[in-house]
Amino acid sequence: MISLVLADVDGTLVTKEKILTDRAVRAVHELKRRGIRFAITSGRPPKGMQMVIGPLDIAEPIAGFNGGMFVKPDLSLIEAKTLPRDVADRTVAALQQHKVDVWVYSGEDWLVPDVEGPHVAREEWTVKFPPKQASEFGHALDTAVKIVGVSDDLDLMVRCEHDVQRALGDSASAARSQPYYLDVTHPDANKGGVVESLSRMLGIAPDSIATLGDQPNDVLMFRKSGLSIAMGQASDEVKQAATHVSASSEDEGFAKAIERFVLGDEGVVL
């Protein structure tokens, strides 16, 4: 019996063009009509998720930065997990050694080395606020919630993920949120930790939580939840970790997954 649905945002709840479809909205409202609660989690900063909070009438805690920051729907802070300064320094050094761009999210600031760099404009359009250009990160690393490595060399990003995980060990969580993004957060700030935190906050057993996602960092929440659903465009690694596989996020994969696997409509064609 599912009591809570927890969904990733980009590539799951919304399409590649960041569109929240009418069918997705209806699916969430039907969940609520049947007494099933709904929550979201993302590598985005919390204010970068405002575009879905209103239409979905979200009432549950919102997990930004892959669980590095929990806020209420009005974006007031519940709790935040920052990287220790020495870990932040080691993270930046490890990413720079791989010659990938480094972004730092600290407090309300998003710092980048070049505002014209890869994916900056797209990310600004997604999160709806601009970055600040910084040649050095300085004191921002004292309160860093998330550090991101960015490169369009996707093979490099796979190697970078492996090397950074090995270099940081248990001192941080490092996982790709997109093929071109490597997110590094506090060790308890990962999508598996989001399941555990929401279970504690809402008094819902993990076995009664369903999770939906499409990227390697979503596998961590798949492992912690009672039911997990991968989007159709996910890699084989992600699909194999899920209980079920839905259609692509470009083909109403989120709504179809809710309708068939959570609400029990066997007539839904994936």
C-alpha cells in the first residue's frame, strides 16, 4: 500500500523542455484524491522548483540539492546539510584535476567560473535565477550545499564520477544527476537519504513509499523505497535497479507510471 510518491523532477516529472504536462498534473491530483501524498526531490536549488510547486499544490517538504536542503512549499528552511570545508576544498581540487567546469551552490548564491560556460544558460533558464561569476570560490566553500562538475565529454564524466567517489570516500555523496553533471553533496544528502528523511518527517515507512527517476543518482532512492519506477529513457543500469519501467518522460512516462503502477489502472499502455 503506497502512502507517499516521491518523484525526481528533470527527466521524470517534467519533459526535456521542462514542461509539466496536464496529464502529469491530473495524475498528482488523483493521488491526493485517493489519500496518497506527493513529494519532489531534485539536484536543483529549492527556488528552482517553484514552477511545479504551485500547479501540483505540493504540501510536503521539498528536497532540493538532492536532499542537501529541505524546505516548506513557501521555501522557508526546514534543514540544510553543508559540505565540511575540507571536503569542499578536496572536491573542487578533484574536479579541477579532471579539467571540468566547477559550480558551487552556497546559501542563495550559484557561483560559476564563466557565465558563458557549458550548460550555464540552460541551467539559468531551468532554475529561473542567474549565476554569479567567480574566479575563486573563497568563503563560499564554508557553506557549500552542492558542488557540481560540468562537462560535455560524457566518458570523462563517467571517469570523473568514479575517481571523485574514490577520492572522497564516505565524506561526501557524488553521483551524476545528468550525463554531463556530477553532483557532490554532504554524505547524507543523496536521494536515498531523501527517502529516509521523508519517512522520518512524515511518519511513513519506506516500504510504503514509491519513487520515480531516470538518472544514476535516483538508484539510491530506488533501493530505499518499497516501489521504484524508472523512466523509459533511463540507462540499463537505472532500469535494472527499478521495480518497473515506464515510458519516456517525453511520452508521459511520469503520468503513465502513476496511473498504472500506483493507481492500478492496468489499461494504461506504456
